[in-house]
Amino acid sequence: MTTESIVFANPHADPALVRPGAADGIRAFHRSLPDYEPTPLVDAPALARRLGVASVHVKDESSRLGMPSFKILGASWATYRTLVDRLGLDVDDVKGLPALAELLDDHTLTLVAATDGNHGRAVARMARLLGQSAHILVPQDMVAERIEAIRGEGASVTVVDGTYDEAVAASAALADESSGDHVVISDTSWEGYVAVPGWVIDGYHTIVEEVLEQLAEPPTVVVTQMGVGAFAAAMIRGFVPTGARIIGSEPTKAACVLESIRAGECVQVDGALDSIMAGLNCGTPSPLAWPDLLAGLGHVAAVTDDDAEDAMRALADVGVVSGESGAAGLAALLAHGSQLGLTGTDRVLVVSTEGATDRAAYDRIVGR
């Protein structure tokens, strides 16, 4: 496990093996949610000049459906699909969230999720919108501001004595050991649990559709953050068919995808997993996302906390407020652009996946 910023070319890449993107109906579902609108796509010529490419566009996910990150897209669709299935109904027969809430009127359910921040808050928001409860499990190093934001959605929060991966295990055990009223909405998979995290991946495809509508031409390079790999899988499935090269980025302190690609199989990385990129501090790739990561990533970069802070400042300079995890994609390009084969004709897409997670820390990092 390296502690230095590095980049690794994926010898297993085979775009022909990438699986198709999301099914129909997801974008229509998102449009039915309160306050849906496409998030901004920011043209950043200053970043293009710095990287020596034709263009850089930044998809700004700092405010999505009233939440400070893109995660609500996956959590909302996965929750919707899971609960519709639980009621024994066909998804086409339930017309949006208000209809589902009415159908759940006489049910008492608890949505359960492990999180390093934004996914758990999004699940808690869905529980509140549906008139249900939420129980969110978080790792011990979760910053207080994130915990309070989850509690602010009306959820109960349990701090697990361990890492994000141990919080995932605790959430799975809670579902197994408790009554059928607990429903796990996880963005990572394990043996026997694949449908829900598959729907999370599908939900992120709305970003792909929006970008392709907002750009005159598709990007030739897409850089994507990687925690367990759900978001990266969605970007791979969505943009590989357009001919884009995909670059993955993760913290050096939690480089589980890079180490897995080196090994040619899913492996777990150990250690504190304590990067400031808290949303990416994951020790094991999702088995469900893994085939897409292996086939679809051209390069994987492991970036340091200093790299992330540099990228936060660069994004602030082009008017995008980005948290540490949100800036990780750009961090890979700034740290390793010359090794990634970027050219003067490349059209680059960066997704800033979250806003400032701790405003005081953000202001300190960007010098405000």
C-alpha cells in the first residue's frame, strides 16, 4: 500500500466487457422529485490551460435535490425500487414518491445504511419523505458536522468502533438479526445482496444523461472518484459507450481499487483509512461494481490529502465549492496529467461530487 501519490495503467482494461448503463424510467423518476433540476456544468478554461487540454467542464454536485452531494440520486432510486418490490408491486404501477408514501401509510419501516457521510444522509432524507424511520451507521472517524447533518434528517445514528467497512458489516448484521421491518439501502454489495446496490449505481446514470444534454460533444476523458466503486461504475457504464477514456481516483490511504487492479481481483486494504477525502475511505471495492472497474478504467490514480486540497483551491478559482472527496477527481489530473496521456484535443469531464463538508475547514484550505 503506497502513501505517495501514484498513477497505475490498468492492464486488464477491455471496454468491450463494460456492461450496459441504466434502464429506462430513472430520469423520469428523478424529475418527479421535489425541486429536481439538472446541476450546473461549469466551463473551466483556466483548468483546461493548466492541464493542456481543449476543454474542462466541471459537473457541480454541491446542491442536488436539496442535498449537498450527488448521492441522493442513487439513494432515492434504490429506496424507491426496494420498497416498491417489498409491497409486491410493479415499478411502473407506482407513480412517483407521493404515491409510494401513501402506499406505505400503514407500514412502520426503518431504512438502514452504513455511510461515510452523504449516502447515509440521502437515505435518511428518503425515509423522512416517505414517513418512515432511518438508522444510519457511521465509522468512528466521522466528523461531527456530518453526523449532525444526518441527525438533522430525523435519523438515529450509531458510531461504529471501526472503519467504514466495519460499519457496512454492522449494517448487514443489523438487518439479519432484527425483524423484517429493517430495510438495508447500501451502495456496496456482498454475497446475496446485489439488487439494492445495483439500483444505486443505476440512479447515478442521471448525471450521465444530463452531461450529454449539456455538452455539444461528449467528453473524451472522464475522471471519477472511487470509494467502493458504485459511482465509478455508473460513469464507466455511461461514458465508455461514447468512446471516453475513464480515469479513477482514490486516496492513497484507501487505494482499494488500485490495489485490486494490481492483483487482478478484489482485495481489501488495511490501515486507518483516514484520508481527509472521507467519502472515499473504503477498504474494499463493491463486488458488484468490480467487473466494470476492472474492464472500464484506463488508469487509476491514488492521490494524497495535499493533492485534494490543491484541487479544492483550483475548483474554488473557477467558482466551484467542492469538498475534499468532491475534488479528488481533479486532484488526479493535476497531480498526474503528464502520465495520463492528456492531449491538446481532449475534452475533459470532472465531477465535483459534493460541496463543502466542513465550512470552517473549507475556508482554511482555500484561503478564505
